[in-house]
Amino acid sequence: MDHADVVVVGAGYAGLAAARALRAAGREIAVLEAGGRVGGRAQTDRIADDWAVDLGAQWISGGHTRFAALAEEYGAETYAAPSDGANLLVEGAVRHPFAGARPPLPPLVLVVLGQAMWRIERLAARIDLARPWTTPGADRLDSMTAATWLRRNLPERRARHLAEVMIGEELCVDVGSVSMLALLTTIRAAGGVDSGVTAETVTRLFVDGADGPARSIAAELGDVLRLHAPVTAIQQAAEGLSVRGEFGEVRAAQVIVALPPVLAGRITYDPPLPAARDHLTQRMPMGSVLKAFAGYERPFWRDDRLTGQALNLHDPVPVTFDATRPGGPGVLGALIPGRAAHRLAALSADERRTMIVGSLVRAFGHKARDPIAWREKVWADDPYTRGGYGAFFPPGVLTSIGSALRQPIGAIHWAGSETATEWAGYIEGAVRSGERAAAEVLSAYRRAAVG
């Protein structure tokens, strides 16, 4: 049996950020990670002679200040996402090149869409990020899905469909499943509609992969980090905490559970969690996303002055992007969220590849037909993630039990990107959540010392 001041459960960016903050404050820690790697929903693979591709989270933008600080501290080199040339709007067999973030749709469609985005911006600006359930009109907004709101406020079919595709790509969940209050909270947490669009379009990528800083933190932590150590039980008693699994037992005074709520709920707690927290873990499912990369000898789409970014409104693959590293082979990435991800996940790997490559061909022509390398990740199949980008709130959850999301229970504290009040769903939110949880633990120690 081992002892520590604090046990951190999970070695994604939230858990690692908490661990390094606690260690810097002089606390003895143990970090227990169920899988065989660190980084959580950031996972880097290699393609065509060791060039990095990010199967999970990958972008960093100007608002991601804490993640940027980690990247700088650990020397993780970034490069600007390719942006020279035209983006594509693909509708069936028709391709519409365009510049900027606004697709080339008829003026009426853009006007109606712009009015709806203006209304969403105004509603999101009212959200109290620390307590969204107290926002004026929260009960009404939480009682409807985002799809219901869009049907009422976007009567123009093409404008509504575009909004549904964009929201689905952002949350990895269909608009008919997520609460409108939850959508507004997500938008507010990213700084508003315009900031969220900027975060997706004015970005940088990591030359050696987005999990590079995570791997550096892990190396710094050394033996206090254990891989292949899934936690199955946490017991609280007057004399402290017992954290157990097949690895054995670790005794501690405090614990930070840095897992998505649905996975945190699979741990056995003694005494049992309060009803609100337990219900939250059952009613806050993960979104679903499938990510794939096709490698080519060179980025041939640039010959046609294309960025590699395509928005496909009637296809299983709604979003593609250029993932070519500087000096590397050409790489096109594909993001498939929500219902489409579930459908493709049910196919064989060969069938998935055929469908995704077919979408790339429709966007970029016959040269996309025969990639020389292929990587994919079905995040719902990952046993220690079960989906992505993050968990979401169906209708009625935020206003009834949302307050349990960050509330400590005795000596148990909660971290993870879902618990962030800013940039939830991003690595930035995960880092901030881990630092917040570490601050809670250190505050508890200070109160105990005074008492």
C-alpha cells in the first residue's frame, strides 16, 4: 500500500495540469492512468516516415493562453494552419470555392443565418458561466433542444441546415440531443460566436503532435505516474481516502478525479455519491466523433489554390482540413461527428475508409482516390474515453443537477474539460480545470492548517 497527499485519477491534460500544480506547491502526489498513454483526448500517431497526425484534439488558438504557456515551457513547436487559397462548400456534385469563414450561399440565406447568429450571440452573452442554471430564462432554454430553437428561429431550410452542420461539428452531437441552454453555455465559454469561429479558423498546430506537452509533463512526473492503473473504487473515511484498483491501493488525504463524468460514474464510491452527482454521471453522455487522415505523396490540392478545408452539407464527412506538417507529405484530415460517426463506426474499417475517401474525392478530385497512408480513430470505441470531443447536456440536466458538476464531495474534487467555465471541450479548458481543482485542494490544506 502506498501513500500520497493527493491522488490524481486520469492523466489527460486536466489530470496532468493538476499534478504539476500540486507538485509545484510541494505536495506528494500519485497519478493513476487507466490507459497505456498520457494525453487523454489528445493522441498523436505517425504517418509516412514519422510525420505526426493528431487523432484527437489538435488545434491551439490565441485564446488558449494556459495551453500556450505549457507549449512554450516544454518547447512544443507549432505552425500556422494552412490558409492560403480557397475553402470549399460542397453540395452534392457542386463545389463552391470561397474565402474566409462565410460560405457562398444566396444573400437571403446569409441574412437569415446572420440574424439567427446575432440572436444566439445576445442570448449567450447573458449566460453566467459559473452558474448557467441561474441565467434569466434558463428553465425555458433548458427545456428545449437546439434543434427546436433553430426550427423556430431559422425558417429558411438551407440556413438552418448549415447551422445544424456547424453546431454538430462543434459539439459532436446532433442538435436534437443537446439543450439550447447547454449550447449557449458552450458558445459563451468560447467567448461568443465570433470568437468560436476565430478559434476554429485562426489556429496553429503542433509539429510533433498536440500530446507533446502532455508527454513532457509525464516525463517530469516520473515514477509518481502509473499507466495501466484503472481506478475501480474510492473510499472516504475519517482517517483519509483509499483509492483502489488492480494496481493495489493508495492512501491519500485528497483526490482529484479528472475524467469525463460518465467514466467518473463507473468508479465505486464509499459512501455513495450524493444523488445529484450520481444522476449527473448517468445523464451527461459523451458526444461521438470519428477522425481520419489520408496521406499522399504531396499536398496536391494546393496546386488548385485550395486550403484543404471543405464544408460538405450533404455527406457523411462534413468537415475536412489540411493536416500537412511543414516539409512533410500531404495529409487531409476528416472529422465525422454525431450521428454520422455512429453510423460509420458500425461499418468495417474498409467500408469506412471507402466512404471517407469517396467524400475526399468529391471535394478534391480523383487525386484523392488512392492515399498512400491511412489512420483513423473511432473515439466511442476507446475504453477510457467512450466518445468526444466531450460530454454534453441533454435538455433539463443543467437546470436540475448541473450544479453538481464541479462541487467537491468531501475530499473528492472534479476536473476535466467538461468542468471548465472557459473553453470547455478544448485542451485549454482541460488545463484550466486541472489548475482549478489543484487550487481547491491546496485551499483545503490551508483551511485544515488554520483549523
